[in-house]
Amino acid sequence: MKTLIDLLTIPRFTNLTLLTNSADAAVDIESVEITETPDIAHYIPEKTFILTTAMSYKDNQQELLTLIDSLKEKQAAGLGIKVGRFIEAIDPDVVTYANKKKLPIVQIPSTIPLGSLLHQLLNLLRYTKTEQLSYALDIQKEFSDMLVNDVSYERFIDSFGELVNAPVILLDPCKKILAYSKHFSKITASANYYINQLLQRSFSWFQKKEHSLLIKDTNNKKLQVAYYPVESNSYFPHYLMILNPEQIPYPVSDFAIDQAKLVLSFMLYKNQKIQESLDHLKTDFLTRMIEYQQSSSPKERDWLDLGINYGLVKARHYRIIYIAIHNYESKKIRYQEEESQIAFQWLQESLTPQIKDMSLFKIKNTNHFALLIQHKLDNVEDILLKNMNELKATIGIQLVFGIGNVYDNIQQVAKSFIEAEHAYNGLLTTSLTLEKPIAYYQPRGMRNLFEKMNMTDIHYFCESTLKELAYPSEDAFIELRKTLKYYLDCQCEITQTAKALFVHRNTIKYRIERCSQLLGKDIHDSVTSLDIRLALELSEETLEQ
């Protein structure tokens, strides 16, 4: 490795003048930087030789003493100052102070462009790049072996932290910590301490480029943090955070960090695809259950056993909440898919500890979700709003909710699902202010059938209105349905109905009373009577098909 005094003895650099003691110039140089920034010490690694025109100090060279202090603290290799442009000569007091601090000061004549000097110095140091590349290839092999052996995020991040000899944190797109190195067990502050500082900053987390910024450690001293986007998705990357990146030891190069990002991308992508496969199975189960329960004459099935792997449990309360992302403007399909995946992951992790026996499903052929709640929950609205606001504040995704009614049987989950979906659709037709983007299902009767005339709506309306009389298979219910239809056709006249059916009028009275009990409604109410008539006609057409 070259030292500063070695470089100054090379003929091409004989016009550079060492102003301080030569003994202090016997320091190793690993890098050279050009800067005019007074706080450059926060952003450089150790053993860096700084080149400057001292533009910031042209009116007061005494401020160079502060720069000397900061460079010495960072163990810089020295400071090269070009004269003749902004300052005519270096103040002797500055040289004296640098001697006292044992920081080499080199005077650069005005005839030498700093850019050319930087290029020449780096060329002499470039022989070390071969060693760095060789080292990085060894790192690549080590990382690839980890990938093949399917190591966890925690183990990979810990190994990488040991390699760079710096604290390392892996964040997901929602800024939650996935893993961190063991360095945090040796320092007073946790990984969350540093991430919370970053979250409080007005800092754009959606930059696609690597970046660094300053925060404070537990001693209130400035600390540099570098972050590197790890792109397993196109729009919502993960983040590799490195504390004190300027202290990463030789010969770890940027290429080695790039290899870590590449391996992490593969790991994240692979795990994402595995999770998507599991989510698809869960989605298919929900679809089958909803479609089966909405068939014309479904038989009870043991959905609890069939859905045990998807979080279904025996309970007295079943309710579906329909969840979707509200889009203020048209977005690309790929963006919507990734946005949906991030929101689903957030809800899964956030709601699980807050709601007992919940199960979250993706809805087939959409970017929407169905949340199945399987116990009594009085503060469901508060929980939804809290998580919605946190997600919006963290990553800018706005959710809306449609809430179905509560049922006491797993066989009726489909009803709650349809109600929740209707509530969500109704929310979209209103002037959505998003201050409280939650809608509860409100029965809308026969009018809704004419807005959206499909078989699912027809079946639901008929079954909700007629109960067991909608699609009867038992003789008793078939006879009651027939009597009810004739009774309404005869304008609720018992005698005319009895004549039409050739039965005694007391039989008609008993059957009509029985119908009222089954339906739980007053058949003679004008609105109810109209709904029943329409439901009888629609279900009759379905039965004939």
C-alpha cells in the first residue's frame, strides 16, 4: 500500500510541496477525494487524501483549523490545498496547527488542475482494484452458497455485517425491519432506534438510487447511514442500511455490496413467489366456498375441516370485510399489483396480533382482499382506521372498507361476503372524502336487482327474501311456496285462494301464518309484499332453468 510520502517522491509530483513534518506523511493512502464541502469528514473513509481549492475559506483561513480537526479525527491521510485561485498562500498559523495535530498539509500550485491530479493519484493506487475484485469474487461465491442453501434473511444479514464490519439492517418496503446484524447486541441502541430517526426525517424513501444521510447516535454525535435499494419489485424496493459506511475496511469494494444486493434480490424474489403460491391456494379455497354456498341448493359441508390450514375456526360470529386500495389516479397494472401485495403484507402482519382468529384472503382476479373475522369484535372500525392511517403515513397507500353483517354459521360466510362487496361498491358511488372510508351493508331490496342483474345478485335477493321457500326441495316447503304465490295473486283473499287450490280456507290461513313465521316478515306490508312477489317470479324462472 502506498503512503503519502511515497507519492510525493515520485518525479511527476515533485512540484507538490509538503509544508508539514515529513515524519507525519508516512501514512497509508487508500483513496483520494476532491471536495469544497466543510463537513466532508462525515462522508469519507479513513486514509483518504483530500484535495481542495479552499474556496470556502478564502475570507477566513482560520476556519481551516476546524477542518483539520475533523479530518484528523477521521484519520485522513492528509490535506492538499491548491493556491493561486481562491487563496494566494496558506497561512503559516494553519501549517503550525496542522503540525501540532500531525495532519500532513500539501501545497498544490495553481498550474495543476485538481481533476488531473486526482486521476494521476488514483492510477497509482489502482493496482489495489485487482485485489478488491478478487476479494469481491470470493464474496460472490460465499453469498451464492448461502442462496443455494436457502439461508434466512437473519443469517445472511449477520454474515454480511461481519464482512463489512459495520451494523447492517434490512428493511421491507413498509420500512419495517426484516433482519439486522449482531452488532446491535454490542451497542446501546437497538436497530429500531436508528430506523425511527430516519422515519422522522423529511426524507424521500422512494429514491431508486443509493444515498446517505446523517443522524445522531446515543451520544448525540453525527452518524452517517447509507442505504441501498434492493429491488425484488419494480416500484417498492427493500432497503439495505449500513451504519458508518465510511469505516468499511479494505479491501471490501462497492462491487461486494452490489453482490450482496443481487443475492438479496434473488432471496426476496424467491420467497415472494413461494408466498404467492400459498396465497393462491387460499384464494381458491375462498372462491370455492363462496360459489358453493351461493349455489341454488347447497348442502352443508365441513368448511372448518377443509379450511383448517387457512385459519378457519369454530365460532359464533363470522363477518367479512371487503378491502380495496383507493386510487386517486390511473396507475400502471404492474404498479397496482405491487401496491396490492405491499398492502396485503402490511395488513397480514399488523392485524394478526390485533384481531383474534382472523384470516386474510386475496380475492380472485382482483387486487382486493377479504378479511374474515371469526369472533365478536366491537371496535373493528377503530382497528381498521388505525391501520389504514399508519399504512397511508408510511408508504402512501389509501385503503377503503366494505363491512358485511355478522352470521353465526360458517355456512353463511358467502352472504356476509356479498354484503361486504355491495357495501364497498356503494362506497365508490358516493362522494368519497376518505375521512372515514368505511361503509356498512344496507339492504336495498328489489331496486338493486335492476342495477346489476346477474345470477349471484338474483340468488342472494331471493334467498334473503324467501328463505327456505326460495328454492325448496322438500314437499312441505314446495306446497307453502305455491300457497303463498296464489295468496298474493288473489290479492290476499283467503276464500279465493282456497277455491283456486281446492283446499279448506282454514288450511290456507294456517299455511299463510306458517309462511309469515318462516320469512319473519308481515306478508301484508306493501313493500314486503312487492319484494316477495318479485322474488317468487325471479326464483321461479331460475327453477325452470
